[in-house]
Amino acid sequence: MIFVFDTYERNGVYLPNLVTDTSIGFRSEQWWNLAITPPYSYEFRFLRYLWQHRIKYRVENVRDINEPCIYPVNLNYFDPKIDYISLVSEPAKALARQGLCTIWFYYSEGDNIHWHIDRCLREQLDQHRIPYDQFKFTIANPSAEGEFYSYFPDDELYYKYLHAGGGYITKQNLEARTQKFTCLNRVDKPFRRLFAATLVERGLTNQAYFSYTDRKYQVEYETRDSDVSQWDTWDHTVLERFAPPYRCDELADYEHNSHKLIDERFFQDAYFNVIVETHINNLFLTEKTFKPILNLQPFVIVGAPRSLRLLRELGYKTFGDYVDESYDNEDNAEQRLKLCLNAVEQIASMSHAEHVEMQRDMAEILLYNQQHFLSDKSAKLLNLLDKIT
């Protein structure tokens, strides 16, 4: 398996493909800001997963290769105004036209490809005369499977990579805890705001580690799947009394965004985790979901329909024997959020004694999920590479 880069040097240093400023230092402030700077091409961290799982690969300069290879582009954000294929280097495009190079866009977000991605890609591939069979696009939304698309749960692998050396909770707390649940919200979104405001209005956050930092995205993410203004069975006046930020720690914003940090209180001192995912309609499991899995905590997912089903397809177990998970099968976002709210109220209404008994009963599931998360993912990685090649 040969991966090619435009600026690869023999000492192992390379810039992400599509980035042309060769003055950027490895892991400098400019390096980290590549994720939020057009064209949003970032370090190809998939190579870290291969290294961690001892899967062999080579890295070469695209100008030094004349055999089958992969030209990877790790996108942090897809901007429909950018002609991405025009930014692919001419040597890489020439190899693709010869059938030697596969241009692989690796996108770890969970966008709906039919918003703009699919149309933009086809127009750009046609314009630059790149054969469709020499192009691949991997995304963290399973609905995109087919043709040159493939699904891969990047956040599962990345979070595992970050914690392979430890630092996570290894022993379940089987005693009474201070809080009924943890619900952490960093970035503001319409559906998150309405859900969080309702939790506050009903006093449920009095029994929780709860945060809503009210941070805005640094890039203009697509939000059409989370418009709640037309929801007519919710009390929207709760938003008038919602007064973020709400905090349950003293961490800075960049620390909130660090996947390496684990505040044990949120997992050991709360019985459940109420995960408010990135999208309400697009099926996308992020590190928010894998955090409680790694740290021995049951959860409710406030997100897209079939999120729990996808987890089960990935080999995990969920908690339908302990909390109502009917929300996972509800296609209507408004009604699904109401069912999630009912599940939170069910958790909050239980006594500490009932929760302790439940924790003891589900201990085997929690340990199984953690072990499955930490298990070898070589087969999953090789399966994806097989689709790419």
C-alpha cells in the first residue's frame, strides 16, 4: 500500500495534500489551524491507525512514483465553493488519468452527501477529466455507501488511538453517585439549544453535570437538518429564559475540545450520559458517543434515528432493558427529541438506590462495550483499504 504526498521528505515529514504553503511547521499553530483554514485539508491521521494496528504501508513523493498508489486528502470541512480537484497536484491527476493513482478524499464528518457534496464532486471530476473509478470518498455517514463512496466511523478509531495508552476509567463505580446524568454541550445548534433549554426549564439539570458553553462554529457548517423554528408542539418560550453559558468545570474552550482529557466526575459520579450528538437527522457517531462507551457509562443518544442500531451493527450493546430506547426508531426529529426527553425524565425520576441496582445489573454490558471499543480494528481498516483499492 503506497500513499503519495506532494511534499513528502525522506525524514518522514509531509504537508497534507492540497496545502501549498511549505513554510508551515509540523504541529505549529498554523498546522493545527489547517482544520479551520480553506481548503480545510488536514493531517491524514488514518496512517496513525495503520501504524497502531501494525498494518504495513509506504509513503512516497508523488513525483517519484510510477506504480499503483493512493493520493489521500483528509478533509475537515467540505466547502461547496472550493474546487477541490483543481487543488490536486498535476502529477497526481496525471497518474489518476493513467489509472495508477486513486485520489482518496477522507472526510471524518457526517454530512448528507446530497446537500451539495455529490453534485460538486461529479462536476469537478468531469471538469478535470478524472475517471470516477480513480476517485474515492470516505465519510462518517453510513447512508453514503455506494459507487465511489464508503463509510468509516473515524471517531471510533481516532478516540481509540488517543487512549490506547490508558488514562480512561477501568473500574465501574457501584456506589451511589452525586448526579443522575451528565449532559455536556459545547457548540450551539438550534436543536441542542431547544433540548437544553427544556431540560433547564423542567429542573432536570439540577440533578446533572450540565453544560452549554454557547460556542459558535468557526466555519459555516450546514445547519438545514436542525431547523426547529417550525416545530409546533414544543414550548419555544423556554428559549427566552435560557441564559447560557452554563458550566460544570473550569476548563478553557480548547480543553473542552480535547479528546484526550477525561474528567472522571462526569462518568464516575453520574449514572447515565445524555449524549447530544452533532446532527439531529444525519446519522453520525462522534467521540461524544464513544466517550461513555470507553468510560463504563450507559447512555441515551439525542441524535439521528437509528444511531443505536448503527452502534449495534458496529458490535456494541445498548440499554433497552433499562431505559426506553424507542426514540431510536422515530423518524420525525421533533417527536424523536420528545422521546429522548422522556428517557431523560425516566432517568431523573429513578431513586439513587434504583440506579445503583441498575448499574450492578448492567456491569457486564458496560465492560463488554469497553473491551469491544479497545479491541483490534485491523479487519475494519483492511476492509476499508480493500474498497479504496
